[in-house]
Amino acid sequence: MILDDFEQGELIPILKEYWYPYSGLYVYFHRNTQKAKRVRVLIDFLTEKTQHL
């Protein structure tokens, strides 16, 4: 949604001199054995969806 607005010139970037290159996705979570499968599924999903970034 926001990308469409940006591409149409409705949004403009600001403070570009402070931008940093994208260095990857970081996921922080508490290791809990009861939630481990759900967390693993989320991490796998995020990894798959962000491969192109």
C-alpha cells in the first residue's frame, strides 16, 4: 500500500542522508519450548518472504 503511494509520488523520502543500507532481518525471541514450533514457523515465513531484500 505505501509502496504504491511512494511510486506515484504521493510520498517522498526524507532525511535520506541518515538512511542505512538494509543489512537483513533480525528476529529476537525468548526461547520457550512450548512456543518453539510457532516461533520456528514465523521465522521460516519471514525468511522466505525477505529473501529478495
